[in-house]
Amino acid sequence: MASRLRTWLLPLLAIAPAFAILVGLGTWQLQRKAWKEDLIGRIEARAHGEPTPVPARSTWAAWSAETGEYARVRATGTYLREGEVAVHGLAPGEGPGRPLSGFYILTPLRLSDGGIVLVNRGFVVPERRTDAAAPEGVVTVTGLVRAPDRGGAFTPADDPSRGEWYKRDPERIAAARGLGPVAPFLIDADASATPPSGWPRAGLTRLDIPNRHLEYAFTWFGLAATLVGVAAFAALSRRRKAA
């Protein structure tokens, strides 16, 4: 009896850490799937339909990405050209796997209530930056509310002294440009903001967010099941040899 127990127990103990890791990764992917479906649902509910007025300055302190991001809004004001920055980024190119490298032009818009919100007016390639000047006078912009971009582990650090920006972070940009308090969100201008020159190219907010987490979960759970099968086969082989 003890010999039979060791035959099965030793292979199972050997694979236990790897099995736990694989099951944990599969469970994590299921959690990510739920989060992604919630995000897609929020985008679908907010990003379409008639635009609503941009959140008033008095409500900014209570604004959160969970309740306010991707809302389609309308804002009227005057662009502050001296506060404009160009943020490094990529945009869809002529074909899959061939993105364009350039800049997203973020220009402060002073609203009628005195508040300032950064507007992502669109993407421009380096050789056309001179065509990306913000319009003068009072303008009305429609677009999607976006949360600040904090960047990731591999995102280069911003260098305001050299005008090198890699993150769309309103507070940091406002501090560097001396704008004072700004909205805790940005507005991604929709395609109607693209000028006749074609630059900057607006309306590039990606709404078709991929959701392959269920596929990934099945992969991890499948590997865990395969690992158990290999351990069982090894145990049976040892038993046959012992017999």
C-alpha cells in the first residue's frame, strides 16, 4: 500500500508548484476577462450618441475614470497655443503592422468658466508639424473624455526642458507650461476636428478593444491538465515497471 501511495504521490508533489502557477494564471485571465468586458460595456454605453457638455470645472475634483472615461462631450473655448505640447506616439499606417511614428498634439482649451482642459487634436507625422497649428478664436470641439496616460515600465521619461513628451498627463504638462489647474482628463477630438490639410489627424481613439482572455485562460488550464496527465502517465509507467 505504501509503495502504491509513493508511486502516485511523488509525481503529483513534483508537479504541484507548476500546476498551482498554471491554474493561477488561468484564473487571473478570467478576472481580466471580466474587467475587459466591463470596460467594453462602458465604452459602448458612453462613446456613442449625441455629445453632452464637458464636465464643469466645479465637478473636476470628483471626476473618476471609472465613471467618466469615454463619455462623448462637447467643449467650447479658446485654444492657448503657448501651452501646446507634442507627445510621441504611433498611429495606424497604410497597412497592418506598419504604424506611423509621430506626435499627438495636445493643446489647452480655456473654457467659458475659466477652466482649462487639454485637447488631443490628433496625430501628425514629423514632417507635417508646421501644418498642425491650432485654430484661433472661439472653437467648439467634440470628442471622447480620456483618463491621463501614466505610461508603463518601458515608457521613456518625459523631459519638459527639451520638449520631449511621452505620456499624455494633463497635470504634468500643465505644471511644465505654467497653465495652473487643469481638468483631470483629456478630450480626444473626433474626426470632425481634422483640418483641410489633413494634419493633425483626429478621431483615432481606439474603441474596438480586443478581448481574448477566455482563450488565454483555456490555454493555461489546458497546460495544467496536460501536466496532470503527464504526471499520471509517469506514475503508471513506474507502477508497471515495479510490477
